[in-house]
Amino acid sequence: MKLAHLADLHLGFRQFDRQTARGTNQREADVAEAFRRAVDDLLEQKPDVIVIAGDIFHSVRPTNQAILFFFRELHRLRTGLPATPVVAIAGEHDTPRSTETGTILRLYEALGVEIAIEEARRIVLSKLDCAILAVPQQALAKADRPALRPEPGGPTINVLLTHGVYGGLGEERGTMEYGGAALSRELLAPEKWDYIALGHYHTAQSVAANAWYSGSLEYLPPNPWGQLQDEAAQRVTTKGKKERRGKGYLLVELPGARVGFQKIEPVRQHIDLPPIQAAGLNAKELDAKIAEMVSKAKIDDQIVRLLVWDVDRAVARDLDHATIRAYKSRALNFQLDLRRPDTQRVTGSVGPGARRQTLTETVRDFLGRRPLDAELNRETFVKLGVEYLESAASSEGSDGGGA
């Protein structure tokens, strides 16, 4: 049996202010296109069953366009692969905070999709001699959560499908997404299952030989740069050379849990330019360094970050901001992240020799951890908070610790 494992589609996600010719947020269109490409690949691979491990939408109340898009793509799958069951669960982004809010996911049951939203469901696929225990985030977070074990005397192949945080794993560079139910090896018991399909972390990685996060199909918040770093740390050998795994979904041969990665190319790149050490540089020298880094990359229509350490306030103020604005107009988004030297860091209480956070970093960290309603977009919330801070700092002749 061949099982396709996807997760964290985050359809309806919006970022930046750029729009398509049709008036759609460009990043929302990018995320949708990544899933469309995945559906194209699924139709070619012809798996026997497809599972989606939560966070189908980025919000409990997705846009009408996202709702319709997912319906159309599921219809393509159901039409092109009529004998292939599709099983999905709700993640924390799909789960309303109150019973009055409701969820759009039930709509897709009309297409014959098996969906677990509030309670765990055991779905028996007799023709495949397979049972899937689908445990949504809401069921996993309950005090009386179900036992995550196969039923004795059932089908030959048993799969666990769930969404949560496996402690200490993945996106360790301060990029772990907030929220989510806690998972442990004891809770999951991989030895009891033929395969465990997980959702929540946005980087493909294994918990055990037969337990995997498929990762997201696009580079998404809370920190896509951390996802790039995680991929670099997990380089895999393909055709005799080491390379990043990238974004995609998993194809799993069962029994035996032989896991293969199906790479899906994103619409555009996230480019993390080599960082600059600006200590001792004046504004013109730093302008030249920035220009040198930008010239080495194709930034047009891409998402770009350039981190610059130890930038004095006066230097930041005297930079060639017209040229920086030109970089921003070329890229879909160009983030010039200027960090003050230690002597100008004004927040935090740390030991001798340790680097203290800038005010911007402190605010970003605080807002990133603050509890929010599921309907709110955390990326936008944090971005607005930082922009307000930097706007206030600019009025006092300060760059606010970043740009």
C-alpha cells in the first residue's frame, strides 16, 4: 500500500502588501499554487490513500477564495483518483476557540473526505486492509484524550494521524510554532503502529523510522529562515550529493514504512543573504557591503533577508535609504535587519559577556508568544507591533533596532 502524507497547507495565509493581477494577496496565491502543484504530483503518483495531518487553513475563518480553492483541488483528487480515500484532521489553526465559531471543514465531507475535527475517529479502509486512527488537535489536547493505540484484531496495517508538538524537535532556532498539543514517544508508541503521520512542524523530519512530520508545502511563519537553517542541518544524499530536502510531501510504502520525499518547488525563493558584520564601518562603507551582497543574488520577486550586526544608530540613519527602497521595490519583500552593537542595547538583564536583546527583538519575542484567538494572524500581529515601535523610535531619531 502506498500512502501519501501531507500537512500544514495553511491555505488562505496572507503576508506582505503585494497583490496579483486579480487582486489576491501574492503570498496567499503562492501557498495555493504550492498545493495545486502537490495535487498534480499526487495524480501522477497515484497513492492508495492520502492523509492530511492538520492546519489545512491558516485561519478558522479562511477567505472565500481559499475555501473554494480547496474544494476544487479536492474535487480534482476525488475525480482523478476515485478509489483513493482522503483522510484529514483539524490542527490548531483549523480549531475554533469557542463552539459558536464553528469550522468550515465539514463542507468537504460532501466530497467523500473523511475528516476528524473535534473527536478522534477510527476509519477502517477494508479494501486496503488498513485502519487509520485520526486524532485532531482538539481531541489530543483534552485531559481525557483517547489512547493512541491500534485496536487488537483489526486490519493488518494501522496508521496514526495526528497533529502536535514533539518535544525538543525541529525548528530549534527560535522558530518553533507556538501552541499545539504536546506529544512524546511514550504517547505515540511508534512500535505499535505501521506508520505515524504527524503535522505541526513545518520542516520534514522523523521522530522514529516509521513516524514523520511531512513539513509544510511552503516557507511559512513563525520563521521561514529557521526552516531554511533546519533544512541545511538535515542535508540528505540525492544522486550522490548532499542537498537540502526542501518542501514537499511524503510517500510511504506499507508495511515496512519505506519513506520517500516528493519535492514540490515553491513559486519563489526565500533568500537569506550572508550576514554582514558592520562594526567599524561608516554609512558609505556599509552601503557598499549591502550592495555587494545584493548583487550576488537574484532578488527580483523573491523574499529576501539581510542581517547586519553591530550597526551604530548614526550609521543606520545615514544609510542610502533611497537605494534600500529600490531593493524593496525589486523583491516581493526585502528585510534589512539592522542590529545595534552591544553598547546600544537597552533591554534585558543578562550575565556578563552575554548578548542582550534589542528593544525590537524583545517586543517581537513577547508578541510572538502572547496568546491569540485562533482567527488572528500572528504574523500580521507581530509585524504591526514592531512597525509601531520602529515608527515611534524613528520620530526620536532612532532606528528602533531594526529596519
